[in-house]
Amino acid sequence: MADLKVKICGVELKNPVIAASGTFGFGREFNEVYDISAIGGISTKGMTLLPRLGNPVPRIAEGYGVILNAVGLQNPGVEHFISNDLKFLKDKGVTVIANVAGNTLEDYGKICAKLDGLVDFVELNISCPNVKAGGMAFGIKPESIKAVTSVAKDSLKSTPLMVKLSPNVESIVLNAQAAQSGGADCISLVNTFTGMVVDIERRKPLIANNTGGVSGAGIKPIAVRMVYEAAHAVNIPVIGMGGIMTGEDAIEFMMCGAGAVQVGTANFADVNAMPRIIEEMNNWLDGHGIKDINEIVDTVKLN
Amino acid sequence: MKDLLATVKSNVSIAENIYAITLTLTGPLKNISGGQFVNLSVGEGAMLLRRPLGICKIDGNDLTLCYQVKGKGTKKLTEAKAGDKLKVLLPLGNGFDLNEFNNIAVIGGGVGIFPLIAAIRAYKDKNFYSYIGFRNKAAVCLLEEFEKSKLLTVTTDDGSYGDKGNAVSAYFSDKNRPEADVIIACGPPVMLKVLKEELEKRNFNTPCYVSLEERMGCGIGACLVCTCKKSDGDNARVCKDGPVFNIKNINL
Ligand SMILES: Cc1cc2nc3c(=O)[nH]c(=O)nc-3n(C[C@H](O)[C@H](O)[C@H](O)COP(=O)(O)OP(=O)(O)OC[C@H]3O[C@@H](n4cnc5c(N)ncnc54)[C@H](O)[C@@H]3O)c2cc1C
Ligand SMILES: Cc1cc2nc3c(=O)[nH]c(=O)nc-3n(C[C@H](O)[C@H](O)[C@H](O)COP(=O)(O)O)c2cc1C
Ligand code: FES
């Protein structure tokens, strides 16, 4: 049994496997399948100041080895989370990452202030490609990433700030650096790639929103490349994700410089994906005689 | 709710483009109500999403699902052979709860009849009055499952079997329609929409429960991709809050 504990910004996670935002709700449903205290952490469904009903359906489609989604940030609002779900997650002993989004800089400041001191991390979703009014606008350019990061940071006195980067950008390196210079304590990537699937019989996009965010196994090589580049451009911790389906996939991200990983779409293909991935990571480490997961972080050498 | 590795016992065509697959589970399924469904893995790797299929029949450790070949997942499923292993997450959602009713009108269209079969099978001593519709004669299947109904009307869109028409119009135009304490229905979205309109138009106060379909991600209520609209404007999750809803409470 290898030691799977990792430390990100001074917060200890019992293992590096975190549920990715939007795929795990607030943990209650998966807890009906297995005890979620087994996983390292949960990034909550993306929350906004006020409740949102989200996009029309269909909200999901499938491609080869990938899925597309356009939920449009349906969520009960941050206050509802604080009064209804936070205690449940804390009692489970998982690291709680509040994923948040806003339409304006002011929204980001306000929502961070509400969560300050209550959760283990705030993860800034500046990259959700589905919300017309904001989302993408902040996540594309280094200047706006820096601006939104510093507004959020100013509102967080005691909770570390994680900034989640979009892959639909010109330079992941410049954007990672912009988050760092805006005051991010760590960064996470990647969010989904904007894509489209067409129903050729109706000659219409399958998803009501027309476009959706692509995630799942098929995006992994692009995500690995981006995580490697980002991790080597900043000196704050990086949380890697994008298409992780197995323990070996998670190890690949960690070898590229990720201090922890998030798992999203795999939870749909296999409800038990996260405990399985943790076990597979442990088996791989044992098989290679490695006692501590931290030994593998950032060990890839380019050719 | 559990994810099981089930063994395919048989997988046969029962009508044009419709198959029945029987899976042997590691133990018996208890307390299942019609309308509950499973999330079946059809092609790991390439197809990351599971396919939701209504529970149709349970015999001891054997679970039968009936499916129409629609797209690549159900097409792939037709290739499953006896002895193959498939992952199946079950049971999911809330089914029809008929405990307090005795006289039950059943309205089903196309693949919508499968969850209704499970509802009928779940109750031994109730009176069912069934109205079921198919596209044409080639699509007709599983009529034997409706035979214990006190009354059975079968329709086809083109009149090639039974009465010409559809299940909803057959129900409302039946002059000898028995008094029902509840209506349960499942079928294509347009059928349910017409059913809702007819009930409203006629001021029916018989409670009516319908089973909905929506594209799904997790199947357990966590991802919010399977939303339907409630009449109060809020959202509900088809997979977790449904798939069976009181028709009054949802917009169709
Ligand atoms: C609760 C529930 C119970 C169902 N029960 C049955 C049943 O007993 N028998 C039966 O034949 N069909 C049933 N369906 C519909 C069935 O899920 C779809 O026909 C099937 O998923 C199509 O898959 P595909 O791979 O062939 O099509 P594709 O178009 O290749 O599928 C792509 C994606 O869209 C989804 N999808 C496509 N059509 C539908 C649909 N109508 N509803 C939900 N998801 C869809 C698929 O699950 C998959 O994720 C049910 C649906 C739901 C929601
Ligand atoms: C259905 C769904 C909903 C998502 N919702 C959010 C969200 O609210 N906020 C966010 O930051 N990311 C969201 N994501 C993106 C994931 O958190 C993750 O970044 C992405 O899916 C890539 O990881 P994966 O390939 O393991 O799924 C969502 C993804 C999916 C599939
Ligand atoms: S499919 Fe995920 S909430 Fe219904």
C-alpha cells in the first residue's frame, strides 16, 4: 500500500483523485453507490450567486470516445449549497472545492466572499463555454484572467484560490502565468473543448445549445500536453484533468507535473470510476516499488 | 443501486427492429416497480455513455430488457451473444406506484410498452385495462404480457393489426371505457403531449402517471443533463426525480 496523500497549498488530500465539477453534483448521489469519503476531494457543480435553470435539453451528446455537454450552469445558488450541502461534504471528510462562476467581475468577488473560510478551495470557473453572458469572456485572454483572479483573490482571506483554465485559448502558458500573477494559489486544467455534433437526418445540432463542451477519453492527449506546458510555466501547484479513465491515466498527468487530478466523464461510464482509479494508482505504485505518490510528480523528461 | 457485471442469457429479435435481451444477474432483483430503468454499458471506450433501458421483465435472477435499434449503441447491443458480459447499473429512478389503486388504465405506444409490462407484472390482483399502439403489424410484440388485462385494445398507425389509430385516441374514444382509479402511460413525446392535452380538455380528474425519456449522463441524479420542466417552472431530473411523473406536474 503506497502513501497516496498529497498536499496542495497546505491542504492535505487523502489521495490525489478529485471529482471534477459538474459530473458529481454535491456528492450525495454517488454516496448512494459507494462511500464518497474514499475519494480525495470533490469539486462541486459550478455555482452562481443566484440559482440558475440552465440550458434547454438535449444537453448531452456522444462522439467517439468523448461526450459533449451544455448544461448551462444549472445550480441552486451558492447560499443553498452553504446551507444544504456543505455540512454533508465536511462530515464525509473529503476536501471540498467550491466551483464558482459569474457574469461580472463583481459577481466573482461576491461569491468568493460568501465562501471564504467555509470550504477548502474555491475553484474559479472562468472557462465554462456555455454561458453566453460571461464565462468564456474572462477565460480567453491573459488580461481578463488576471483581472478576475485578482478580484477573487481580494475576497478570499483564508481560502486558497484555484483558477480553472479553458483549453479553448491561444496560449495556455500565458494564461497560466496570468492566473499566477493575478494571485492564484493553484490552477486546474483543462475545462472542456468547445465542439458540435450534428444530427444529419434533421440537419441540426444535436445539443439544444448548438455547441457543447467536449470531455472524456478522447481529449486526454491534448489535456496532457496542456498540463505539462502549464505546469512548467508557473511555480504554483497544478491540478490536471481531461479524459482520465484509469489509474495509469492519472499517473500520466502527475508525471507531467500535476500535484493532483480531477476525474469527470469517467464517472458516467463507470459509477465506481473514482475508487477504481485510486486502487489502480496504488497497484501501479506497488508494482513499481514506489512508496509515495509524490515521488512520481513532475518526473517526465522530454526527448 | 449497484453496478453489476451481468451475463447475457439470450438476445433475440421479437419484432422488426426490436430485440429482447435477457441478462442473468448475480442475485435476484427485489421490489422493482415498472418504470424503473437500468443504465447498460454497450461499448466501453468508444461509447462512454451508458444506455438507459426500462426494466421489462424479472424472473428470479434473470432481467429482460427490450430495445428498439435506434443508433450505434443499440445496434452494437444486437451483437451481444449468450455468455457475453455486460455492465449494468440498476435499479434507477422511481417507477409507477400502484399500491393504492385497483382499476388501472394502461396506455402505451411503441417501446413505451416495455416499462408498462413491468408495472403489470408487479401486481397480481389488480384490474388492468390496456390500450397499446404500434406503428404497424411488424412492430407488434409481447401482446401475451397484456393478456391478463380485463380489456385489451391494440392499435396500429396503418391499421395493419388491430384497430387503426393510436393508443391515446383508442382510450378516449372507447365507449365502454371502464372507470379507472389511475392512468399509467409511456410512449413517444408526442403521444404523452396529446394525452396531457386530452386530459385537460376533458377535465379528467383521474390521476395520470407517465414515464419520460431524456438523454442522460450519469443516470443517478448528479450531472443535471436530463432535465425536464415542471409546471411550476422549476427543473426536475428525469433519471432521479422520475422517470415517472404525475402528468399534472410536468410540461410536455
Ligand atoms: C428512462 C428511459 C427508459 C428507456 N427505456 C427504453 C426501453 O425499454 N426500450 C427502448 O427501446 N428504449 C428505451 N429508452 C430509449 C433508449 O434509451 C434510446 O433509444 C437509446 O439510448 C438509443 O441509443 P443508441 O445508442 O441506439 O442511439 P444514439 O443516438 O447512438 O445514442 C447517442 C446517445 O443519445 C442517447 N439517446 C438517444 N436517444 C435517446 C432517447 N430516446 N432517450 C434517451 N436517450 C437517448 C443514448 O442513450 C446515447 O447516450 C429509454 C430511455 C429512457 C430515458
Ligand atoms: C456534464 C458536465 C458538466 C460540467 N460542469 C462543469 C461546471 O459546472 N464547472 C466546471 O468548471 N467544469 C464543468 N465541467 C468540466 C469538467 O469539470 C472537466 O473539466 C471536463 O469534463 C474534463 O474532464 P473529463 O474529461 O475527466 O470529464 C463539466 C463537465 C461535464 C461532462
Ligand atoms: S443523467 Fe445525470 S442527472 Fe440525470
